[in-house]
Amino acid sequence: MTKYDLIVVGGGVMGTFCAYHALRKGKSVLLLEKDAQPYAASFRNFGQVVPSGQALDEWFDYGRKSLEIYESIQAVTDISMVQKGSWYYASDEDELMLLEEIAVLFAERNYPCSLHTASECLVLNPSLNKDYVKGGLFCSAEASVNPLVLTHRLRSFLIEHLGLHYQSLSAVNGITQQNGINKVSTASNQHYFADKVIVANGKDTQFLFPEHYPSEDLKISKLQMLRLSPQRRVFESNVLTGLTIRRYDSFKSCPSFSSINTSAEQQLLQSYGMHILFKQAQDGSIILGDSHEYVPAHHQADFGFELNTAINELMLNEAKRIAHLDNWQVSASWAGFYMQGTNTEVFTKTIDESIHIVNGIGGKGMTTSAGFTASFIEQCYQQ
Ligand SMILES: Cc1cc2nc3c(=O)[nH]c(=O)nc-3n(C[C@H](O)[C@H](O)[C@H](O)COP(=O)(O)OP(=O)(O)OC[C@H]3O[C@@H](n4cnc5c(N)ncnc54)[C@H](O)[C@@H]3O)c2cc1C
């Protein structure tokens, strides 16, 4: 019988970074993933690493720490990190005011950013629509990663260099304790043993301790995304736009946030949780999104199984107001799902002292998981 120091359930970005930090503490770690290749939220997102969007508390710091961690790993192995900054474009005077106010808040925190007039933005990126852009803010330290490869490459690196043990096709369906040791059982009747277990199972909470994920504390978000055909490079950086300025937590710290005006058109898009982000991938394709719909934890069937074509149309129409592109042909559209704390930034729970649930990081997992899990692993090992 092999006994590990730690078994991590769930091969998404959160589980993989828990494994990373525990391995760096010298722990022996087994990572169990239910699918042949994990393909949940961590693999179907934008891959924007944007601390600038996070609440200006410890989550902003987790984002900055994540950038450092991504950089340090990228220096030794290619995890697809590209550090070309993020642009926020304001579409009206209210959003412009928020950009000016947040620039002050970032300066107070020594977070590099620069404000630009509309004409500077248009010179720097002639693909932007002059009727849309009223000004911009550039956050130069920010990065993007390719979600299709990041977590897979990190896992391979951990296996090769830090001794991570990994089993795919291992759907964990039971964790019991025997003589103070955790026995982790899978649907294929394999049993593994560890002193500690971390459960980072994303939205699939119905199979393991469902009673510990109260639907009043956790909700599931469905996001619709589009990919436009490969084309001439127009976006080097992450691109975030007016409705993002109105949506992201950091802007809620701006003095004027509560008094901004919202047009009927903006309200319609906001009713679908919509804001427009662009990211141009290495192959020239442009990822465009997104929208947000919500159901309580365990109720994902309420989403049905279809993509809402009206939402895709609304996103495309709004995107066409923002930029001129050579090719608006949609080559793929998909939905991604993540768990989000209802009233908390992340959901953690400890069962029987040595089983730790970590979930509900919401729409900021690619930006903050690497930094957050460093603290989370420390806490787990203080208990
Ligand atoms: C469309 C979309 C766009 C996004 N864009 C961004 C962005 O640009 N920037 C950003 O910071 N964040 C973004 N996010 C958020 C980010 O993707 C999530 O916060 C993050 O991926 C959550 O990671 P996770 O590991 O908690 O969950 P997941 O990625 O869902 O991973 C959970 C894993 O656990 C496995 N699992 C579940 N149950 C079991 C079991 N019983 N046994 C074994 N394995 C199990 C699953 O198969 C899965 O692989 C986006 C999310 C979406 C959906």
C-alpha cells in the first residue's frame, strides 16, 4: 500500500496548482482526474490573467502573486504565458471616469498602468471603432495563457520534475477514514491512501460530499463563448471593454462607481451578464465572449443543453460596435461552466480535519488560483 502525503481530486487549474505548492513543500502528491483529459472550465476560458479586474483586497494580491508564479514557471518550461498587457476601452464618459479613478487606485498600489486618450488608442490600434472608444487604460504587467495547453503542460512539468503522481479516468466516488488515514476510492474500484485530501472538483459536486456544497452558498455560472476564424493580427494584448469596466470587482472601489448612468442598451446586455472581451490566439483566431447565466449548485440541468443563439447574436453585435475585423465568421461556439461562491470569493470547507474542499473561485481562476492556492496549502498544513 502506497500512502501519499496528499491526494488532490480534480485536475483543473485549482487542483493542479494545489499539487504544485504541496510538491514544492516536499510533499508526495497524487492527482486524480475523472476524465481521460480534463476539459472543464480551466480548458475552455479566455486565459486572461488580469489582476486589474479583481477586488482591491487580497484577491488583487493573489492575482499579482499568480503573475509572478506564472513567470517563474515560464522561465523554466513553456506554459504558454505571453506578457503583453491588458487594455480596457471606455465607451462613454462614465466608464472613462472609472478608468481615471482606478488609475489612481492602481498607482497607490504601485501597479503599472497608463491612461490614453481616444486618439492615442486609435493610433495604437487602428482596428478599434472610433465611435466606440472614448479612452483607454493599459496595464502593462498583465498576461495571457493558452487555456488549451496551460494546465496540461504544468501537470507534465510537475510529473517530470517534481515527482507528481497522476491518474486520469479516476472518478473519485468515496473518501473514508481508517485509523486516521484517508482512503480515496474511485468508480473503477481503485483505492488510494493519504494523510490529507484536497477536493477541487469544480461544478461536479454531486458525486462527492454533495451535502457539503449548500446551494445557498454556491451557484453555477454558464458562459457562452465564440471563436472567430484565424485572421491578421489585430490584438496583441487582452482586450476588455466598457461593460467589463461596469462589471469587474476592482471598479467597485472607484468613488464614482455607484453613480454611473446605464443606458437601456447596456441594461439589456447586462441582463445576460454580458461584457465583451477579445483575445487573439497564436493561430490568429479571436476568442470573443462572454455572457453569464446562473443556477444554484447541483441544478445545472436547469441550463438545458443548448447554446442560446440570441445571446451569441447580441455578443457579436456589441463586438462589431467595438472593432473592425477582417473576418467575423464564427468557427466555434461553446459554453463553459464554473462554480462561484454566492457571498464569498471562494468556497472552502474542512471535513474530519484532513479533507479540504476548495471550490467556487468563479470567473477569476486563471488569474488568481496560482497565488491563492499558495496560501490555501499553507493553511491546510497549519491544521
Ligand atoms: C468561458 C470561461 C471563461 C473564463 N475566462 C477566464 C479568464 O479569462 N481569466 C480567469 O482568470 N478566469 C477565467 N475563467 C474562470 C476559470 O476558468 C475558472 O475559475 C477555473 O478554471 C476554475 O478551476 P477549477 O479547477 O476550480 O475547476 P475546473 O476547471 O472545473 O476543474 C475541476 C476538475 O475536477 C474534475 N473532477 C470533478 N469531479 C471529480 C471527481 N469526483 N473525481 C475526479 N475528478 C473530478 C473535473 O473533471 C475537472 O477537470 C473563465 C471560465 C469560463 C467557463
